[in-house]
Amino acid sequence: MSQEPKPIKAGPEQLEKLIEFMRRNGRPQTLEALTRRYIEILKEAK
Amino acid sequence: MVQQLYLPKLELGGTPEEQELAAQVWNLMRMQGFSYAMERPISQSLENLTTYLSEQKYKGLTQAEEIMPLLEKALSASPAVFYREEADDGTVFFKTNKKGKAGSPAGPLDQHSFKNRLKQDVQAVETPTAEELAAALEASALQAVDRPALPSVVQVKPAVALPLPTAQVTTPTPVKPVPAPAAVVAPRPATPVVTEAVSVTPAVASAPVPPATPAPAAIPVASTPTPTAAVSAPTPAATPVAPSEVVAPAPVVPRLITLPDGTVVDLSLPTNAIMQQHGPAVAAVLLKALGEDFRFVNFANDWYIDDMTGRYGKGDFRRIREFMSEVQEPVSDTAILRDVYNKRTTDNDYEATRFALNFRLFREKKDFEFVGANDDRIWTAPGVTPIGQPRRKASEIGTDYKFLEDPTQVDATELVVDGNKKRWEHVLTFYEYENGVLPYDATAKAFFPGPLFDDQKSLVLRFEATQMYVSYTAELRYPGGTRGGWIMGLESFFSNNLVPGALLIIQPGDKSNHFTIEYKQAEEQEARLLFYDDRRQKFVFRPIVFECSINKELTLSSERFGRLEGQRRLEENERKKTDLIVANAFEYAGQKQPDGGYLALLDDLYPLVNIERPFSRAYLQHLLTAGNNQFRPDESTPDAFFYKPAGRR
């Protein structure tokens, strides 16, 4: 049983988590690294 | 680095000054024995301690005679911390340990504490004797007969290789697989439980297999339980799995999102799989959001947070400009950090600082220009000595190479791909040799990195000439506006090693803008080749000895083009007329025709037209076939062309 697909969105909550991710790492990140983290954030979301 | 996080409370005696000194000495000795066990004595002579403190100018004292009595008194006042010991030769030693206790005067040598940290009541593992092992095997076999049928899959791992007596154990018979009764496995019709065949490994790998007793193959899982009476070998490592432990994986519910193009992505897939299939599309969504959020800043492909990005003031920019002026060439971000800011690559904030530098310099468009690649960020500034000193002005060269931006005028690729390696093999023309340039043609575009930013005008290239152990800094000028692109700064490499017509080989280096440059070597040879005599303002043929391999069709030798001897250069306004250059080439290389015209081959015209201006073969061919009507192809001979000067019949 699958859910209805939702449109992808990089909203304030996800961006805040990306900021946290960069603060924790203390160094710049490539777009690829941020994309990977963004996918993980989407996966973690309820 | 290991640190002693919990420092003991020292039982110091004496005056506060003496206690302070004693604490200082204990700390010093603790660091001396940082790798010691906690209770191992750390010993130091009074003399050494005195020397150290005098060098440190303890309380302004530099004389050992003044410090030594103070020190001895201070340490002796804390007998709980320091043990005083005097050697036979009178040398005084003080001992302590990392617990802050006075070192034992004559403790046993066995000071390590492993045995205290390990379990002392563990019995040593001993190899069983043959009799013990035989008894164990027999007991195990009997136990196996009585054992009820095992309900699940069992994987028997190899037992420890032991010296088994061959009399008792005739064969390392594999354990018969125990069938899994269907009734015991939790019935889950929707998600079938995968039951793999039993993998059985002989219990004793080293025991020989007698031919009379063939080892049975593993029997596949049966549907009915069978007692394990047939088991003839012990199964010490077999661990039955209880039916309740066999748990079917929970069904994965897909979590779906849709990308802007309508593609549905299942988030329950592994991140790597999503990245591989949809990475660019997801990145595009994220990139848009990052770009719209002022909290994020980026330099090229790197992103960071604005409030964590370091600031640079006018003073910083001035220092960086001065550094560039001092070096007199474009400098990399790593060089600026190292030489201007004394940053080390091992500093924790190195990458963040590097990002801040690049980000801030990029915003100072008037004062700094980015001329680097993604993996080698190089900056220059107005006033820094330009790279290369071509005979012609950069603007003229750019105009000369304008034809390269027309895809129909570009020659076939000179890129040679050998496995996963590529190289550019290029035959040098007179124009390239004289100006120290190379064309940024289709081959070069496929070979050199493109601009990192839309407004990037040039890229600094580093060429390592492996045959001479010399490196050259060159500059790739990207095409823009009415100009074509080219690479400049190689004039000294060319004039020192090559002649026009030489084969040049360029290969990628360790960074995207680093390359190795070499020429194809050949036996030493001498030829009379064309040069321009600046003093006499004429073209001349001079004998020259060289050791590079040349393409003779593209070499301007006196044998082929003797008519060029003593000729003058074209005037600048004439040089701009490509038809005139081609017409001149016919007169120098063509065969005179009865009608007053000339017949010449493309191979002869090509090196000649490349004296004054760069031409590709395709560009030259285009001019000869579709340009001025004074030129026309010879229908009877491929790549042969007629030129009939205007006004002649």
C-alpha cells in the first residue's frame, strides 16, 4: 500500500536542517553533498 | 592526541610559592611521561629541572646556583608527590607519577597494569588430547541421536582445526541439513520467507577424506522433519535457530515524491540509488531554494552559511594585491592563505577560511579577477604582469582566431584517446610558433576545462615540460564577443625546443588546469627553415639543428618554399584580408599556369597561409571553394585549387 506522491519541496524546515548540517560540519559543502543530505532529510520526515 | 583529562589533586607542602613551583615541576614531568602507565615512576634529575627553569627565567632568575636550592626545597617539601633519590655519584633525582604520588624507590620492574585490567580467573585454553577429543565426539554423537528435530535452517561453521585421531573419525562428513518443518515457520503468505539451503562445511578441514566414504552432498530442505540420526560427525558449532527468531522483513511501504518534471521518486530506496537516478533533478530543486535563501552563499559549487563566512576588509584586499604584485603572477587561494595569512591546511577552519577568501574576492570585481579552475582557484589583479609576450597584441590574436567559433571551419579532432587517457597531438604552425600560442579549437575545448563562471575570461594553465624539468604558466583566453579563444605563454618552450611543423603532445596533469607538455623526439637533424629576421625586416631561411620530430608537409623549408627568401611581412591592413593571404600563398607555392593563374595543393597552401594568420584546413578550404571567385577547385585533382588573379585573362 503506497501513499499519494507529494511534490518535492525544499521548504524552511528542510533548509533549516541543511543549515544545522553545515554548522555541525563547520565547512562548506558541495551541492552534491547538500543534495544527498537533503534526500536524507526528506526520508527522515514523517 | 591523548590527554590526561582528570588531573589528580596533589598533596603539596611548603609555602604557596614552593607549592606553585612543585606543581609546575609535576606538570612538566607528567608531560614528559605522557605515554607512561599511571603508576610508572617518572624520574628527572634536579640538575635537568634546574637547567629548564633557568632557561625559562623562573621568577627572573637565570643562574642555576640560585634556582637549584629553591627547587630542591620546594620538591622536598612535598614528599607525598616527589620521592627524592640520590645516586652513587651524588646526582639528585626526583620521582613522581601521573597519579601525583611519589615514585616508588625500588619498585618492581613489572609495573604495567594489564593483568589488573584483564580477567584474572580465566583459565588457559589447552589443546585437548586425542583421548579427550574422542570422548567428546562420542558424547556429541549420542546427544545428536537423542536430539529432537531442529526446526530451522542451520549453518554449520568450521570448527577449530584440531588434531583428530583418524581411527575414530573416518571422514569429515558434513552435517546433514536439518529440514525446516513448514508448520513451525511463522506463516506469512504475503511475504514469503526465503529459506536457503544449508551450507555445511566439514568440521575438520585438515582430516583426509577416504575414497570409500564419499561425503554426501548437502540435501535440500525437505518438507517433512527428519531425525538427525544419520549425523556421523559432531556438530559443535551448529546453533539451532528457534522458530520465533525467523522473522520476515516488514514490508517496505513506498514513500513517494514527485519531481517538477512529474517523475515519481520512491524515498524508501537507498540514498545512493536516489542520487544515481534522480540526483541532478533533486539538486536543481535544492539549488533554486538555496539561491532564494539569503542565508546561503556559494562560490562555484561550494555552499556555506553567510553568517559563518569570514569577512575581509580593505586592509586584507590591499595585502592580497601587494602579495600578487610581489609574486608578479596570478596566485592560488592556497598560496594566499599560506603566505599572507599563515594558514595551514591542517587547521580546523582551513576549508571555511578558503571558502570565505574565494567568496569575498569574487565580489571585488574591480580589484580581483578569477582565472582558476574548480580544483585550482587562482586569482589575479590589475597590474599583475600578463602571461606571455606574443609578437602580436592579444586583441589581434583574438580576432585572428574568430573563425574557430564557426563550427563549420573547425578541423577534425586532434584528440587521441588511449583507454581512459587522452592527449592532444598538435602540429605547430609558424603563427603559433612565433606567438607562443595554441588555438582553442574543438579539440582544445574538449581537452581543457571550460570557464567556471559565465563571466570568466581566462584560465591560468600550468604546463610541466617533462623533458626539460621546466614548468610554464600559460593562459587560456576563452572566446567572447567577436574573438576566438587561444592559449598563450608558450613562446619560450617553442623557441627553445621546437621548430614550426613539430609535433606537440599535451596530456592532462594532476589538476584540471595542470598539463604535461612534450614534443616527439627524433634524431638530431639540420634543415634550412623559415624565420623572420626582425633586424632586416625580412623572411629568411636559416640552417637550424633540432631534435624534434616534424611533419614535413607542414615545415617551411627552403627546398619547398624558397621563394619566401627575402620577402617582407604583409602590412597590417593587408593581413586582415584573408583572400590576399591565400593569393600570396598561391604565388609562393603554386605552379604557374598558361593563363597566368596558379595551381596549388591544399597541403602546400596550408603552412604558407599560417605564417601571417591562423587558418584551419576547413577554413582554408572554405575560402578556396565558397569564398572569392578568383579561387576554384581543380575538378580533376582532389585538394588542388586554381587561383587566377583579377584582371588577367
